[in-house]
Amino acid sequence: MTKHAVVIAGGGPTGLMLAGELALAGVDVAIVERRASQDLAGSRAGGLHSRTIEVLDQRGIADRFLTQGKVMQIAGFAFNPLDISDFPTRHNYGLALWQESIERILAAWVDELKVPIHRGREVTGFAQDDTGVDVEVSDGRSFRAQYLVGCDGGRSLIRKKAGIDFPGWDPSVSYLIAEVEMTGEPALGIRHGDKGVNALGRLEDRKRVRVVLIEPDVRQGDEPILDELREALIAVYGTDFGVHNVTFLSRFTDTTRQAASYRERRVLLAGDAAHVHSPAGGQGLNIGVQDAVNLGWKLAQVVNGTSRESLLDTYQAERHPIGARVLKNTMAQTALTGRDERTAALRETVSGLLKMDEPRKRTAAMMSGLDIHYDLGTGHPLLGRRMPDLDVVTAGGPRRVFSLLHDARPVLLNLGEPGALNLAPWADRVQRVDARYAGVWDLPVFGAVAAPTAVLIRPDGHVAWVGDGTDQGLRDALTTWFGPPNHS
Ligand SMILES: Cc1cc2nc3c(=O)[nH]c(=O)nc-3n(C[C@H](O)[C@H](O)[C@H](O)COP(=O)(O)OP(=O)(O)OC[C@H]3O[C@@H](n4cnc5c(N)ncnc54)[C@H](O)[C@@H]3O)c2cc1C
């Protein structure tokens, strides 16, 4: 039996990001992935939102994505485009990049970090006890791990075997998604139907067509057949355009469900394994990657013995509400796609609201993930929010704050008197950086906030403590997030 500190079931975007985070923290982690390679049948997610680009930037890998995709305004709500170019972030845009490319770049990073990926085999079961988890794999092998994380997608075997409930709503609509050739001239572009939007578009080879189509009735199962595609084309367009040579055909729905718990003792869930919803607004991959960035450092500290297991409760407390609001906003967007007169009137009202500045800013910040605010108590508005990527000046010269987070270690950024704030009992875990910053502190939606004298930044880029000229509360924050003081 091979031992690892953490085994991750599933090497999609969430599992890869989590593996990278754990490896950066020095954790012995391995991935078991069903697919033989990172190839992905068909196209799924089409891009990254601003906050996801930011978290990749915090690790120094955003450029790998930016150079392969197309920077553009991608945020939107129920087909109302939402421009974020006036938002106070270095990445005031999204990135159009297909999921397969995103996964390949993440896989290459994980490879550099020397994480073993056991490909072409799947986790078939597990048994957990007080000290660890025995993980069974389809090739007859088994692993012993301290923790098992299910990043194994919406039909997660890990979630089911852990007995975690998946409450929510059955689908109201099902879509076929396909890559095909057509002998006839396809009606390219978007066509609104009674229950939503259909789309035909040329693929990069200009020959094949990407089809996204509402089915006449709600169907389930991810292996539809060609006759069902023909039937759906005829129902929408009155013809099947001579569809043939189908290289990819799948189905997705607006099934909306969320794991009741993200942890069952030594088994955790992240990404689609923890939440599924309609692709409206392009959020699934993004929040999966952000789940991984929230969980990674916490799990690493528990595994490394720095923090108690209770730190893992904050993963559920912080990320479950984020998943829940994505479920809600996708349901709202689906409800707005109907073609009946009443829904059309509602859509018009919502579109009117979203043209106003405040609703646009709030909704765009939600869709792009820039407004995420973990409840870390009352105090300065920065507390629990994302640390802005300020240009600060350190003894070593100018630095971007995000560059201080590249190795996923916490940072105490001291902007007051150099040498102030005693960090000695945590110096093995937390870096102290003395710096100067004279500019404004501007947060998305919230606006300008009072300049703090210091901030304690967690490895995920969220602010855990804000200084106001004293060190009041700093010891508690350090203990809560990074373990008890070291008096040796
Ligand atoms: C049509 C469509 C469009 C979408 N568009 C967007 C978009 O624009 N933006 C966005 O953010 N999201 C979008 N999504 C959602 C996005 O694709 C998912 O949210 C994302 O893939 C979730 O990543 P994940 O790693 O959590 O799960 P997955 O990508 O499902 O990865 C799970 C991995 O686990 C593996 N696996 C499964 N079971 C096992 C097992 N037992 N053992 C080992 N391995 C296993 C699978 O092979 C897979 O590689 C879209 C989805 C669809 C269907």
C-alpha cells in the first residue's frame, strides 16, 4: 500500500489546482485521474473570470494563461454584458480560453511541482478510520492517506460513498452540446427558444460546427444519440442541416445541487463534486479553482501539524455560501431565459437595472468573484476581503503584493514603522515584509477604504487582520489562522 499525506480523486481543474497548492506547501500529494491523458472531449468552460486570474497571479502563473487566451470583457448576467474595465484590479477583464487549454496549463504546473498523477485509473472506494483513509483504485492498487479529497466532478463517487447529501433542484431544461459537420448551411448565431438559448458556431477549423441546443423535453444521461440531436435540431430550426460526422456529443442540464457538507471527517469535496448548476455566467470551473485555493493551505497546515483539524471547518464556512449564491444566480438567470410575455417583461426590467451603475457593479463583482467577503468578524472593510495587488516599495525595491504570495505562504505586510510588530513566535510560518505604500486603497464595489498600517494576508490572498497603528488582535489572528506560537 502506497502512502501519501493527501490523495485527490480527479485531475480536472479543481483537483489540479488543489494539488499545486498542497505541493507548494510541501505536502506529499498524489492525484488519481480516470482519463488517460488531459485530453477533454468537446469544449466545456470557455474562460476565466477576473478573480480566478488574480488567484493564478498570486502564484505567479497568470501569464501562462493570459498568453494563450484572449483578454476580453466576459462577465454577464442573463445575457446582459457587464463591463468591469473600471474595476480597481490589475485584471479588469476576463479571459476567453477553452477548458482543455486551462487544464493543460495547470497540469504542466503540477508536473513542475512533481505531483504524481496516476492516470487511466479511478478511485473505486475508500474506508476511513481515526488516523487516515484507505483509498481503493481500479487497477487493484490502494493508497493510505491522511485525507482524501473528492474533486471528481458532479457525479462524484467520493461524495456518494461518504454518504454526503446532495440536496437541490432537478433539471428544468436539458441541452445537447455537439461538434459536427453539416451538409446544409447552418443558421449560425444565437436563436432564442421558449426555454432558453440555442447556438450554432463554427469551430476553429471553420469546417465543423459547435452546437448547443435545447431539447424538446428534459432528458438525462450524458450519452445522447445522433437521432436525439437530429430531433432537437428539427424542433428548433425545422431542419437538421444534414448533420453528420459527429466528433463529440454530450448533454448538460440545469440540475442545481450542493453538497450538504464539504467534509465528512477525513474526506473533503471541492469543485463540481460539491456543487452543480447551469453553466449560465460561466462560473463552475472558476469557483472550483477558488475552492481549491481556499482549501489547499488549510489542509496543508493540518497535515503538517501546524493547525488543528478545526481549521478545516472554515473551508465549509467560507466556501459553502459562495457555492450557494452561484446556485441561486444561475437559477435566476435560467428563469430569465423564457420567451413568454411575462418573462420578457421581467427580463426587460432586469436589463434596465443592470444598465445603472450600482447594480452593474454589484452584479459584475459577484459574477467575476471580486466581491468575495469571508465573514471574519467586524472591523475594517478589508477584513475577509481579497487583498488588492498594490505596488509597494520594500527594502529590496518595488514589489507587487501578489508577488509576495507566489510560494503560498502567509504574509504580514507592515506598512508602518519598519521593524514594528513582533512576529517572532510565528516567524517559521509567516513572512514579515516591511514596505511603504502611498496610494489609495480601493476595493471593487466597496470603493476607497482607510489605509491600514499593516495587513495579515492568508495564502489565498484574503485579509485575516488589519492594523490600525497597534498590534491589537494580531496574536489572536495569527493563532487562529496559522497555529499556536512557537516558543522553542
Ligand atoms: C457546456 C458547459 C459549459 C461550461 N462553461 C463554463 C464556463 O464558461 N466557465 C466555467 O467556469 N465553468 C463552465 N462549465 C463548468 C465547468 O466545466 C466545470 O465546473 C468544471 O469542469 C469543474 O471542474 P472540476 O475539476 O471540479 O470537475 P471536472 O472537470 O468534472 O473534473 C473531474 C475529474 O475527475 C475525474 N474523475 C471522475 N470520477 C473519478 C474517479 N472515481 N476516480 C478518479 N478520477 C475521477 C474525471 O475524469 C475528471 O477529470 C461548463 C460546463 C459545461 C457542461
